[in-house]
Amino acid sequence: MSHFRCGTVAIAGRPNTGKSTLLNRLVGERLSIVSPKAQTTRHLVTGILNTGDCQFVFIDSPGLQSKHRDALHRTLNRRATDVVRDAEVVAFVVDALRYGREDRAVLERIPEQPKVVAVVNKIDRVKRAAELIPFIDRLSKERDFFAIVPVSARSGKNLPELLRVLREALPEAPAIYPPDQLTDRDERFFAAELLREKLFQMLGEELPYRCEVVIDSFREEGRLRRIEATILVERASQKGIVVGSKGTQLKKIAEAARKDMERLFGGKVYLGVWVKVRRGWTDDERVLRGLGYG
């Protein structure tokens, strides 16, 4: 009879390797926001998967990067580094057929203690499967990995094999969370994240990195959730872009976020959104601590 296993699995990698998509697919719920832009993830998101003989505690972390050098992104890099240091297992995610300087820099930040499973993602985009063999062989020389598992987070291909390998790497231990718990985050957190996701999806390339979402109030009134939120930007010109002509852009952003909140929460949502200028917030340690980036 197999013994129960439990532990934390940190999902790590450079930006845009599909870490958040992988978390969502593994736990079966959209817990971590997703966009084509790098560094969409800012907060640690825990997703809990219970099987008959294992509890996986997945932690999605910000992608380690060097493009932005302000206080916000230094904080995000610290978060990502701390997560892999404390986890029992690290799922190190790379793109299929692509491994370069940024990937190697992430791998170098992972200490020797945790077992590291290399997850070769996006194999659905590889036209000739035979190309994966030399790529995996080259990757195996980068570190003594516990295993290397090719997957597609988008389609779900080979994820059962990934779970089997991760379970084998986890220690024998009792469950940390109740069997019906999916995450350690509350609805207030997800409301902010869903609104921030729309900023990444609907605004230009750089502007979302200068935006933050603050939930001013979150009240349940019967089956209705009444949410008031503020989008912070750094300059008045940015506020104009977020709001749009006669408020049309802000209305589109809020409407898309509200619909996603209603799907996630399973009920009606009233969402009021305002935009405020807070100059230099991305490079102000005191402001960042107040926003939960301590």
C-alpha cells in the first residue's frame, strides 16, 4: 500500500514559459491570471490538488527577469527566489526547443536542496517530435534533474505523467490543507487579479506594468458581491489611456473583469472602478509595502 505524500511544488522559470497556465491546468481552475505579456504574475498563488494518495501544494511565482529594474521588479525577483528556496520540489518550466541565458539564470538561483523536475512545456507547438530528443539531452546536462517531463499545459498532454513524477519526488507527509480547499487566497484577492488581468490583455505593451489594482471594499449583499476598486497609474497621461475617450476603455475593462468575477464566484457582481495617479509607485519601497509587496 502506497503511503500518503504531501509538499510544496514551486513553479519556476523565466517569464512567458506558461507557468500560470500550467498551474491552472493542474488544479482544474483558473487561479492564476494569464496574458501574452511577460511578468503578468506578481503575487504568489497557491493551488491545491488532492488525489487519493497525495496533496500537491503548487505555488505559482513571478517569472525571474532583468528587463525592468525598479523596486517592484526587484521585489518580484526576491519573491520568486524565496519560493524555490523553501519548496520541497521545483517544477522548472522551459519552452520546448528553447533554452537560453534567461533560463540558465533562473536555474542558477535554485539551490541544491529541492528536487528539480524540468518541465518542457509547449510541446504542442513542436512540428517534429524527434526534435525534442536532442533538446532534452542537452537540457539534461544543465543539472542533475530528478526527471525531465515534456508536456503541453495548454492541451493537458502528458500532465498525468508529470503528476506521477512530482508525487514521487514529494516526501511522505500528512496533508497540509483540508481535502476540499483549492487555494489559500480569498475572493478579494481574485477580484483584484481578474481586473489586473484585463489591464494586461486590453492595454498596450508597457502600460500594464505601471498599473496596480487596489480593492477598496468587498461586500456580500445576499447573492450580490459589491466591489469597489481603484486602478493606480504613475502619470496623468496613463490615466487618460486607461479611461479612454468618454470612459469607453475603462468601461470595457471593468465589464470584462466583472463577467469573469461572476463566473468565478458563481453569482452577480457589481463592480465600480476608478483610476488614480500615484506617482512613482513602482519604485517606492514604502508604497509597495502598503500594496502588499513587502
